[in-house]
Amino acid sequence: MNWQQEYKRKLISAEKAVALVQSGDRVNFHLPPHPKLLPQALANRRYELKEVTIMVGAPAFGQWFQTGWEESFPVTLETYSGLQTRALMDERRGDFFPHSFSLQMKARNERAFSGAKGKDIFMVLISPPDNHGFCSFGTGLWNKKSMAQKADVVIAEVDENQIRTYGDNYIHVSQIDYFVEHTPQLPSPEQIEAQLNKVDSLEWREKWRAILPRLDPERFLIFFSYVPTADPSRIERILGITEPEESIKQIAKNASTLIHDGDTIQIGVGGTTGQLVTAGIFEGKSDLGIHSELLSSGMVQLVKQGVITGKYKSVHPGKVVVTSLFPGVTWQDLEFVDGNPIFEQYQIDEVLSIAVIAAQRNLAAINNALFVDLTGQIGIETTLGFRLWNGPGGQLEFSIGAVLAKGGRSITVLPSTALGGATSRIVPLIEEGVMVNIPRAFADYVVTEYGIASLLGKTQRQRAEELIAIAHPDFRQELRQQARKLFYP
């Protein structure tokens, strides 16, 4: 049987696909891009099913996050939380799977991966097969190939909009149990205009009007339903189409002094790091390389401009290496990436391997933080009161790997205050209920709009002095008093 015949034999409807799910099974959607038709078809069976655990990273489809769905579809968040699911976690209606990204598959591969009473089912979005029967995972590879190998049942939703990249971003028809074809249709211009007209604020309406043409089909369909009520400012920041605040520009200016020509860069996509490229952190640099979990806004433009060449990379020279292209790329960026051999996607456990990261000479890892305490402990996951704000992603691996790399630097960036200036992000000690994600032993550079603290090789007292110097002036006196109590007789 050739692959075309095998594909045809495995092709079923979404209704038949979700009928394979039974009470007690676990359904894993992993990280984006996610299927669109399969989640809805599964949700339609709400009253037929009990205790079907939904494991999802970076949630998009939201019905089972609503109150009252827990009996049918208890949710476990894997890696990320984010805006859509904070209420779920605040109300203790969901569970969270804490892990280090590079170790994600270890439990599945080497241990009895707990949780499912029944089958382990993986639902994944892919491209149609190519001439050789290989499908692409599109913009997000993550660990989807490995998860497909470990799942009891693999159901793939085939979407013609999914791009192809080089690297390890493929799976053969023979490795998938069932296929469901579904290429979502984008709204017509009339439907788009009708949705925009539902926005009360003229300012928001015009912002959405500028945003929508920049979105690829995947994110267009996610964000389109939010248009009438959602503030578009966050999407503007992610896409790099808004002017960064002065504090972000100053952080970019400070951090830029730590970046050298020929460096290999990892940069996060959070509230601060997601704006740094637009704010000019790499202005005037040359021959940079990329080895990163994700692509931040503006990075594809730097490839086009010849700023990013990968000429001096130790591993994968000349290539832009990521595991996912989300979230900072525009539709025009993806058209440039699609089939472009410069861009390679590999699975998480390779991209985030500490050994691989440490092998990249002159690697600069640039990531966000919520809090940094005076000893150098860094919190990125929870706020006060054990409130899950987001997942840890691959920041721990990059922080450790960058410090271990010859000529490497781990750069933590954060505004000096939070809550409109009401509280300092540099704190005496991280309080109970706030997770420590980066141990103080691997703290290196910390950057705010007020300067750079260099922590590696410093004592507790020296670290405190460095961090107080870059704290907001309104909080420095209080921090000095706390430092005296903590570190002096």
C-alpha cells in the first residue's frame, strides 16, 4: 500500500474521530498551532463523557475553561497559562503540569506518565502530505513528533494553511492513525467590517483594522472573535506595530550594550522582551545568530536586512533555529519563512538542551522576569499569593546554558515597577507563594530602565548593591534598609 492509499484509508470525519474518545481518556493538544474542528467536535460530546482530561499548552480553544465543564473535561495546563486560563487557575478549577521544557518527554519516555485512566490521545494540526507522504507541523513543532510516537491514538487535523520549514518539522502519514481534513475559511470583507463595527471605541476599532491584515490565518481566527471586546494593545505589542514605551526603549538601550557583533541570540516573547527588537536592542549590530525557543517580533525583518546571518554560530551555523515561529511573526513574515532553508525547526528537547545551548559560543539569552530579589533569585511564573501568571517555558535552560557557554551571557530584563508604579519588581526576598524559577547561582545580568546589575561572581552584599542601584528611585531607600537587615550584623 502506498502512502496515498494509506492516507485515504485513514481519512474520517471529525465526528467519527472524537467518537474514539471515551470517559477516562486523556486528550493532549500540546502547544500551538492547535486543531480548530476537533476541539469543537469533542466539546459537543460534553454530556456524553466524564473525566476526559484535557492537557493543553498556551490555550486557545476555550469552552472547557468555563465554569461547570470540570466533570466532563477536567483541564491540566501544560507549560503556559496566560489570560484565557487565569480565572480557571485562580478558582482552582484546573491543574498545572510544572516541568522544565527540555525534560517534557522524559516522563513519557522513561517513567509511568500518570493521569490517564484510559487511552492517551493526541490531537494535532498538520499540513497536507507532500509528494513523499510527509506532513509539516506548521509554525509550531515543539515536541509534537515525539508525542505522536508515544500516544495510543494520533488524530491529525489537516489544514492547507500550514507552512513547511526545514529541520525536524515533519511526520509521515504512516505515523498517524486518523486524518480529518479542515481548512478554515477566513471571514469575508463584509464579515470583517461587521465585526469591527461592533467595537464601541473608535481608537480600538482603528487599531484592530491595522492589526487584522498582519495576522496569519491561524491567529486571525483566534483573535477575530475577540475584536468587539478585547483591547488590541497587547496584540500590537506582540506584533511590534506600536511604539514601545520610553521605559522599554531605555531597557533596550541598556541591554544593547551587552550584545556584541557575532553573538547568537535567544530572546523571549513576553511583555518586555517582545518589544525589545522594535525598541532597537539590536540596532547597529551585525552577523547575529538565532538559537531560540520562539521568534520575537522583528526578527524576520533582521534576517531580511542581513543583520541576522548566523555566520559565527557554533551549532547550526547560518541557520535560524527555533522550535516555534509564534507569536511575534506577521503573515508577511510567514510567507518569507515558508520553504526558506535558512529557517529550521527542531523539537524542544534539542533546542532547549542545556548541552546544545552551552555549546553555542557567545550566546546571549534575553528573558523577562516578574521579580528579582536581592540575592539574585528570579521569579517568572507566579505572582504574590501563589497566583499562576504564566508558565516557565524554556527560560531555565537558556539561563543555565548561556552562563555555561563560552562568552555567554544570561540577561534578565524587567521594568523596575509593577501595578502602575505601586510596587517594586526588585524585592528584598521572593515571598512565600512566589515560585523561584532561576536559582541565584545562575543569575547573571539584570536590566531595568535604570541600568544594568552584574551579579555573576558577586557576593550577596555586592548583588544587593547592584540591584538597588537599578531599582526605581522611590524604592531604593526601603531596599537599602532591608538589605542591612538581611546581609549585615
